[in-house]
Amino acid sequence: MTRHVAIVGAGPSGCFLAQALLKARPDLAVDLIDRLPVPYGLVRYGVAADHQGTKAIARQFARLFERQGARFHGNVEIGRDVPLAALREAYDAVVLASGLSGDRTPDLAGLPLAGVHGAGALTRALYDHPDAGPLPDLGAHPLILGNGNVALDILRLLAKTPDELDGSDLGPRATRWLADSGIETITIVGRSPAAQARFDPVMVRELGALQGVSITVEAAPPGADDAGEKVLAALAQIDGTATGPRRIAFRFGLTPTGVVGEGGRIVALTVTRPDGVAETLPCTALVTAIGFRGDGTLPTDEGPGLYKAGWFARGPRGTIPENRADAQALALRILADLDADPDAPAKPGAAVLDRCRDRVDYDGWSRIDAAELAAAPANRCRQKLDTRAAMLALACRTEETQP
């Protein structure tokens, strides 16, 4: 008897889990369901456009569908198109791996104000997510709040010259936006001391290779652990970089307390220094990179036959490779639960998805993928379709309707 597993979310965690399940039990029927018409989630819309080496993991995930027998069901939203209860009735196991799409809201006096933007919303707009809003005006002096790799990704893209984006998959709209930004200074502020920053040292050192920047790093106290020492060494390496006029300043140990506005728009962030002295940091925009949260549409508790994976399970922690180990552990737990009830009645699996209009299968995604690669200009590796309508128009064509 074939056992059916539905994974809600075709991002890295969902794909790693499907890989582990099918490697252990090739007889399983594994369906990856995503609200978007395209798979790979964070790889496509969260990993920085200039980090194509990281994005290359999508080729590994493609083998999941092409060789291991997993099936993709895109443009299907659980709760809107299929109730979660109906999905659980149709599958032996359902895994929620939908990630965290919302930005955490900072606890700052004076909010809300125009000019304050969450990092997730900004990156979705930069990377042509079909549900993203317009790219904002950051002005000449944006400030980034956060001490993690998301903050570094945004900093690096804002600081790069147009030529330094060659080979990326950044679209024409975002490319023009960056070229016309008029940014003169970028300040990156963290609550933690420098040694406790969650930066990847490799990503810190990347900044030292930028062509048009001048970088200063606030002095950091000694006494870090091994991980902290690596971050401090990387920061020391880029401190004093002077290849151009765009100024980047790293500030650490500052506790944000509020925002100052004029005419309804932010003009400064107020902070408290480690010595207790208050300071006001002028800015033309504030980008908050302080973590992500769920949208509340799916339950957060597990139950019989219902599991959680990835960021949806443990919060916004861990890199893409780190999700692999968690997925493998979860796969073992799911398989043990399936084996514990060998006489369970057969379930229909993907038949419950037949009612979904404009459902995109893997062949439909492959048509989108081929079209984007073919449309890439000379200095880009891909040009994404940036609307759901354009994706569906291509993905849902049958062989008979294609010219």
C-alpha cells in the first residue's frame, strides 16, 4: 500500500525533507504544495541575487522531481484552495514547511512612520516576488537595523555599483532602482557587541572587495569566543577600506529606543549607547532586519499526522545547509510514525488537489524556468517573470496550445 505525504511549502526545508523521505522509502508518494506557481521559496526570493553559488542548490532540488518521483503542486494555497482538514484526511502525513513570510515589527516609540521598511518586504520587492509591493525611496542616508546575514545582504546590494551586479539574477526594475538610488551613506546598527553579531565572516569580507565604498567599523572590545573572534577579524579586515565615495559605517552595542519623524516620515533613530548615553542617528529611511514571523494562516501546533519543518517549526534561525540535518531527523520521525500503523486504511493523496484551479505541476514550472533563462540579458543569468498572471499564462499552457 502506498503511503502519501504532503509537504506544504516547496522551499529548502520542504525539498530537503522530501529528499530524505524518498531516499529512505522510494515507494512513498510525496507531494510538495506551494502557494506560488514556482518552487524553491527562499532560494528564489530570499537568497541574494548576487549569491548565485548558494542559489545553485536549486539544481539539486530539481533532481527531487526529475529522478526521485516527488510531485510539485504550485499555485495552491492551503486554507484558500484546500482546507487543511481536507488535506489531513487525504494524506497519511502532512508537513507544514511554509516558512515565515512576515517581518518582525520593532518595538520603537514613534512608530508607525513612512520610510520604515522590513527587510523581508524589501528583498521580495528587489527579487521580483509576485506579491511584493513597490520598491521604496530610501533617500541618501538609509540606516539598517540588524546584526545578521539578511542585514549584510541588503547592505551589500545597496553598496554595489551596477557593474558589480553582473552575473546576478537581479531584474531590470531593481537594477534601475539601485542605479538611481543616490545613496551616499549606509549605517548598519546592531544591539549586540560586534563579537556577538550573527554575521557570516565570509559575507563580511565580501564587503572589502566592493569597488566604490569607504568602510569604518566601530571599535570592538576584546574577549570573544572562537566564533566571535572570526567575526571581529573579518570586521577588522574591512575597516578602512577606501575604494570609493559611498560611506558604510558599522555601529555596535546600540539599543534602539524610538524613531523621530517630520511630516509623517522618519528622519532619525534614537538609541542608547553602552555607557547609557542617548544618541540620535539621522537617516532618510530605516530598514529593519530583526527577524521574521508567520502570517497566522496555519496552525503552529503539531498533531497526529501533522508535523512542522524549517523556520515554520523553529523560528528564523539557521542557514539553508543547516536545514538539511533538521529535515533528515524529521524524516526519521515521520517514517517511524508511518511504520507504527501498518494497517492504516489507504488514503487518496493528491486527488484532493484536483479541485484547485490553475494548479501548476513540475512541467509548468519547467516552462517558466526555461523562459526566464532564455530571456536573460547579457549581464544576467535569468530574468524572472514578476507577476502571477505571467507565470500562469506560461505554466498552464498545454502541449496542444503551445505554438
